[in-house]
Amino acid sequence: MKAILNHLFEQKTFNRQESKEILTNISSGKYNNSQMAAFMTAYSMRNVTVDELHGFREAMLELCLPIAINKDFNLIDLCGTGGDGKDTFNISTLASFVVAGAGYHVAKHGNYGVSSGCGSSNVMEFLGYKFTNDEDVLKKSLEVANICFLHAPLFHPAMKNVAPIRRELGVKTFFNMLGPMVNPAMPQNQMVGVFSLELARIYAYIYQNSSSNYTILHTLEGYDEVSLTCDFKTFSKNGEQIHDIADLGFDKIDATTIKGGHTVEDSAKIFIDVLANKATLNQNNVVLCNAAIAIQTITPFKSFADCFYEAEKSLSSGAAKKSFDQLIAIS
């Protein structure tokens, strides 16, 4: 680790194989906590390269607990990197239930919040979901509720080993960048929100060589999701595109209207209010826009307006809440 840290201190990069070996060693417990903390801190002081992210991702996927659920279902994951510092409510997780309620199959990859107050795992656990890596339970969840939830530490030894260190550091690390890319279900469709435009381009470079349908999105004010506070940019198989929210039929909203709660309990209340059609118009529209982009990722021949209508119907009819209730009951 001393040589690795010196390499970082000299502002040098790692190649794909070196990055893969580093992540593999982290997973195997080769380094102590102080060494891993030093590595994550030093690494966060510069930008990741395509080769490094490739190598880290390969190691995580090779070491993860595999689950064979994408053979029976056409899956999508809605996942953001986090680390944008915006402290919004759990938008992508709520959008996942809206997509499930619209009849699509979702394999939601999530974790506890590190750089934010309340990650998807925090709110799901608070609301009664019991984490599992039992393949039969996950399949049943998809069959009944159209959605399963994959708590990252149950599938990724590396995430489990570094979780206490990430919590103590309390800032975004390269693990934020990796989270959306290492869903153990290997979904055929992926909507990824990222916290910087540079990272969006790196993701796009990696995903363009995959067989997946994908949408990588970044809101220009720094959100890792469609925030409706300003325009946003997407990368997909159809190329890059700036989306003017006025052209989509929305006025710009105040950022304070989509803030999350100060506690997990507060965040859970917002979560339930959205599902129960008791949320504000801004909260609903942000969730629905993200759900619409996800639906359009699966069905790129549909217009945004048609996809938004499907999402709106899922939420207003109670189908999204039904998916949530069924998932909790199965767990």
C-alpha cells in the first residue's frame, strides 16, 4: 500500500489491471483500515480515469455474489452515484417504485447513505424492508411486486469491508462512482445519475461498448438526477442531448422544495407521502420525470410525454404504492 499511496501522491494514474488488483486486495482484507482510509482520501483528491474505473468495476463484478435473475426478467436499475451534496429526498428509489407500478421489472441497487443523510437502504430498512440475497425471494419479489431491492453490502465484499471507513470519512469516494455500475443482477437496462459532467462522459465511454440500454444523466447544477431546478444532459446510445425543462413542459423549481429530511424518519415521511399522493407538486413531478426517463430507457421508441403519462398513471392509480407494499410484505 505504501507504493500505491506514493503513486497517488505523485499524481500518477493506474492502468486497468493495477486498478483491478487494488480493488481485489481491498476485498480480501489485505490492507488495514488506516491504509484504506488513506487510499480513499488521496484518491478523492484527483479525477478518476476511464481505465481505473474499468478496472475497479471488473474486480467488483468478478467478486460479487452473482444472482441469475436477469434470465427471466428484462430488468432496469435506477441508481445515482450520490455525492452531489444536494441532500434531496430519495428520488431515484421512489421513481423505481413508479416504474415497477407501470409494469416494468426493477432491480434496485442501493446502500446506506454516506455523503448524504439518508440513502435508499436507510429509508427501505426504516420502512420495514428486510435485506436479503436469497435468489428465490428476489425472484418472487419481481414476480409479485415487479421490483427487488439489492442491498450492496450483501453482494459486494469490498463494500462491506470499507463501509465503516466510508461512514467515518463522510465524503464521496470512488465507491460512489462504482455503485451504479456494479449491480449484481446485471440489468439489461440502466438509468444512472452522476454528480459531474466529467464523470458522465466517463460512464458514457464505458457503457457505449456494452449491450445494455442506458441513460446517463446529469443536471447542470450538479444533481445526480433530474431535479427540475435547471436543464439536464443525457448520454445514451442515441448520443448526447441537452434537455430544456421548459420544452418538456415544466417551470424551473426552487431547490429547497426537493430537499430531503434531516433524519431518516423525516425522509421516510416524504417517501410515504409521495407514494400516497400526499406530496407537493414539485416532489411528484421530480419523481415522475426520473421515472419517465427510466421507462424511455427501456422503450426508447416512446416519447418522453408518453413515458411521463405511464409514470403519472402508476403513481395516481396507487400501482406504485401497491408495488412497495407487496415488496415489504414479501420481505
